[in-house]
Amino acid sequence: MDVMLLAGTRPEAVKLAPLALALDAHPGLRPLVVHSGQHQGMVEQALAPFGVTVDAWLDIPPRVTGTQAELVSGLLPALDAALRRSEPAAVVVQGDTTTGLAGALAAFWLGIPVVHLEAGLRTHDLTSPFPEEGTRQMISRIAALHLVPTTAAAVALRAEGVPEERITLTGNTVVDAVLAVAARDLPARDPALALLEMEIAEAGEQLVLVTSHRRESWGLPLTRTLTAVRQIVDEHPNVQVLFPVHPNPAVRAQVEEELGGVERVTVTEPLEYPDLVRALRLASLVLTDSGGIQEEAPTFGTPVLVLRDTTERPEAVDAGCAWLVGTEPELITTLAARILGGQLRAAASANPYGDGSAATKSVLAIETLLGHSRAAASLVSEEAG
């Protein structure tokens, strides 16, 4: 039976790759990897290190305005056509993207079971993160199977009335992904990262990795973050900053305007996933609003300052691996100084998001779901006869 894995962004692809490999290795199930076209080129790039390729691309109109409405209006008819052609036994959507929401809707309307990977994350604030919090809550209403990364996520779903039998605790597949890539210990492909790595080793410097891409971070919040980055560089002469910038033109323009030419700050294109993992391993500190990095960094014991006011991933904070700081420059620079100076360290504990077995557990849950679906269909057929 084909199980469609739908991806349109790099984080989706990274988290779906281990599941694709696990499905491919499981008798009777076959992954069908579909690229929605939300972010051109980035899905293929993210899948490549895992040896996973895209099986099909959706034919969606070129985007002009870049709005969510425009994207969804292109995705839904293309998804409907693709689902009718391939007739998968189930559709897996990941996280809280527009691709995931459109995929869940299209599958639900055709009566195809929706599997939500990384289900149950909640801030209970529809404005933060926006629109992700609303997106994942909407997907939860129509999913047939919820693959949750943590106990807290399962508790959140049960509180919303999701039946226990539809929830499976798996851990997060991003831990599977980061462990697989780290084990290969690939050298840096990005020339800027490779050069930075040599400079840090030779001079005994510390690396601070910075990422910021969420919509609520654009504009003034990002300005505050960049102010903090400049201050960290000024106050710590042994620090090098690496900032892989999101491809959004507005974000890139703002970062380049405020950090361009600043000594010991390297601004790059988005890193390929193995390079990002390498940077996480090298870093003494990470500043980020990324959800994925909050999950990945604990694997290496790298402390994280979360540039958000709320997080749907409190487990890293509770475990002492991360600190929620928002975008207030004084708080960011104060905690950064304590971490870089060795007064504050990430807790030496296991990654709270899993042990690398999430994909295997997910496949077993999907197999059970499809077995129940076949049994129900058979019973309906017998009753009709």
C-alpha cells in the first residue's frame, strides 16, 4: 500500500525522510514522497543526504503575491488531482505548515486517512506562533492518527477530546534524522562554514549560531535580535557568529543591512542539512526562533536561547537545554555572556524529544491504522452485500 508523504518545506522534508526510509523497509508499505512546491528546491536538498528522492511534484501556479490564500488556492486542486490519481492508503502531513493543512483537507474530503506527524504541539495562543498554532489545531480536528513527539503533546490532544486510540507516542523523527547525519560526520560543503570552522579551530574561538525566520519575528523583533547579535560580538572578542539567512527577501535585506560588514559575523545562504548539523555540533551557543533547532540541539548538549515569547516545545526548557528569552536585547546578551563564560550550561541529559526510534514506531502505528481501516471497509462491504 502506498503511503503519501507530503512535504513543501525543508523542515518537513527532514522530519519525513526517516519515515520514508522506515516505510520503504517495511513489508507491504511503500512511501510516495510528494513535493507540494511551497519552497522550490529546498525539499530535494533536504532529502538528498538521506538517499530519499521526490516521487512526484504538484503542478501549482507560480506565486505572485506570496500570501497564504494564494498558496492554498493553488495547492488544493493540485492535491485533489494527485490523490485521485495515486489513491494512497493514507496521507502523512507534518507539523504546522500550509502544505500540511492543505494536504489534510484534500485527503479528508476524499475519505483518505490523515496521519499527523509531530501532532499535539500547543502554545494555546493563536497569535504565537502565527499562523502555525492555528494550522496545527485545524489539522488535529480531522486527523485519523496523531503521532506525538512527547507525553505533553499527547496530554494536550486528550484534553481536546482526541480519543486515546488515535494517539501514539513516538518521539520526534528529527532526532532520528540528526543522529543519522551526525554519525556520518560529513565535512562542511558550504565554503563559508568550512572557512569559519578552520578559523575557530586555529584561534580557539567560540561559534554562535543564529537563525530567525518566523513571521512574528519579522520587522522590529528581528531588529532587536540583530542589535543583541552586534552587542555579543562587541563584548566577546573570541566569538564568531554564523547566521544562515532565510530566503525570504525582506528577512535577508534586513539582516544584510544591519549585520553586513560587521567583523566576525558571517551571513550565508540557508545551510544544507548536514552543514546545519555540523554547525550545531560546533556551536557554543544557538540563538533561534526555529522549532526544529530546539529539538536538534539537545542531542549535542548545545545551549539554546529561544527568540520567542512562547514555545510549543517546553520540554527543552524544562530539561535545562534551552531558555525562553524573546527578543529583548538585554536579556539575550546577559544570558549569552553567562553561557559563553561558562557560568551557565545546558543540562547533561538525554534529548527530551526521542532516542532515534520515532520512525519505526510511526510505521507500526500507521500499519495498525491501515489494518483497522481495511477491516472496517470489509465489514461495510459485507453488510452492504
